[in-house]
Amino acid sequence: MLDMLSEFIQDTGYYNLQVNDVVMIVVACILLYLGIAKKYEPLLLVPISFGILLVNLPMGGLMIPELSGEPGGLLYYLSLGLELGIYPPLIFLGVGAMTDFGPLIANPVTILLGAAAQFGIFLTFIGAIMLGFTAPQAGAIGIIGGADGPTAIFLASRLAPELLGSIAIAAYSYMALVPIIQPPIMRLLTTKKERQVVMEQLRPVSKVEKILFPIVVIILTGLLLPAALPLLGMLMFGNLIRESGVTNRLSSAAQNELNNIVVIFLGLTVGAKATAAYFLTPETIKIILLGLAAFAFGTATGVLMGKLLYIVTNGKINPLIGSAGVSAVPMAARVSQSVGKEENPNNYLLMHAMGPNVAGVIGSAVAAGILLSILL
């Protein structure tokens, strides 16, 4: 009886609990607090945090691979969709079905703002190499600057799977912190006069334009960057079933049931990659700092391009919308609206900011395609 009791005790998580496990459990609880109490990207941060919690409870075996005919852990099987690059494109399918590209079509010049905001990716890529990361690892880290979680996960799974957990958590953390990180940079780089600019109402966009947009974009970008097709292809397909008007059931499923299921699986399996041995390393600290730099640079270059367009158009474009060029949709656009309204209560920048915001989604996928083409 004592032997059975002793064996039971030795098989408990309490008996096998290590200091590193405790640290990761605390990290998971902090992230859960941020997601639930502070509402920082809760739809993703809560599943990711709970995945971290599950995988760092000793003896659970949720990530044990299949060996010698013995079944593996639940999260091991779910994580195959992550490692095989299936979940991020499916997320893009849902994003495309929920996205209105009308503001971008109505004001095509804002695509320059989305493109400019991607410079943070390449600046951070150089910085990561200087800090000792390999070129593929640096590319995966740099994409954090696009503030696009699925793109960061997709690229990391291809270029640096060993860094996937750290990169994913950094990417989604900074997406959640957009309202805190961006406004100081926006105010620093613009004058009060620039922030008060009221932009003209956007022109109406026809149904034909909205249907042709995803078809034309995927042909042009797909021929230029085949490596970006998994992300851009799903993004544009999702948008086409939204705008065509004849596939409402498919659009609804992509926006709701499919997207919600994939988000759950994606969040849990990303969190499951953040084990203590994998996460508590000097490299993780470097990734978090480089991710912050990438996001800050992306915001800054977007605003600076906005200032250039402000000059070129004789003050018709408010530089604040340039910060929305990072693809944290629609939070970055809301931040542009919020900062602009503080300076001028009659300023309504949200729809104008959605142009560079959705351009940033395309831009981050294009940047990922460029990095894959060069580094893989």
C-alpha cells in the first residue's frame, strides 16, 4: 500500500514541479489577466495563455509525440496544423471575409502608407543579424514589425520553428499593446497642425471594383511572389466570397465558425510551444526587445510617409493615418482616429485610416513572401 501511495505521489505534478515550471505558470496567469481583465486581444491571448499553462503543468504529456505506436498528446496532434503552416492561411481566409477594402480602393495612395510601415520589418532583420541570430531567424523576428500575428506565425514556422513560441507571443503582445505603444510615437513625429487635418470624405466604391480587387491583386502579387500565395491567396479568396454577393453562406462560415475554430486551435498550440526550457532563454528576451523595435520602427516609418504625403498633397492627408499601416486590424485604425479626435473633435479619421490598415495586411504578407523567397 505504501509503495502504491509513493508511486502515486511521484506521478503527481506537485512532486515533479520545477522552478522554471512555476515561472511559466506565473507568466501564463499574467497573460490571462491581460487578456481577460484588460481585454488585450482576448480572442487570441486567452487561448495562447491557457496553452502555456497546460504545457507547463508537469506530467501532463500534452505535447508528447507519437512513439512506437503509442499515441501522442492532444496538443501534439493539434500543433501539426501550426507546424505544417495550415492555421495562419485559414486565419487569413477569415480576415479576408471580414475585410472591406473599399477605403483602400477609394484612396489608392494610402497603399504607400501600408508599404512604408513594413520598413520596420527589414530594419529589425538587420538588427537581429547584428545580435547574432541567423538570417532565417532574423527574418522570422523582423516580421513582428508588421503587427500581424498569423503572418509572424506562418513565417516563423517556415524559417525558425525553434523560435515560434517566443515570436508568436511577442507578436500578439505588441498587437494588444497598440493603443499604448503607438500614440507617443505619433505625437512625437507630427505637429499639432498636422494632427488637426480633416480629410475629405471618401468616394463611393462600386460593387464591380470590390469584386475585381481581390482577383487583380492575387494575379499581380501571385506572379511576383509565389511564396506569398498561401497567405495572400486565402486573404483574397475570403474577400472575394464576401464581395461577390453569391456566396453569403461561405462568407459567413469563414467569418464565424471556421475562423473561431482555427483561432482556438492556433492559440492553444502557439502557447503549447512556450515550454520553460524553450521560452526562458536569453534569445527570448532579445526577441521581445527586437519585436518592440520592429513595431516602433514600423509605426514611425508609416507616420513619416504620412508627413511626406501631407506635404505632397498640400495638407490634404493627415499623417496620423500612416501609423495604421501596421496590420493590426482594426485597432491601429482606431488609434489613428482616437489621437486625431483628441486634437480636433470634428476629426473622423477611422475610414481613412482603414485604407493603410488593410494595405498593411497585404504588405506584411508580401514582406513575408519576400523573406521566404530570399531565405528559404
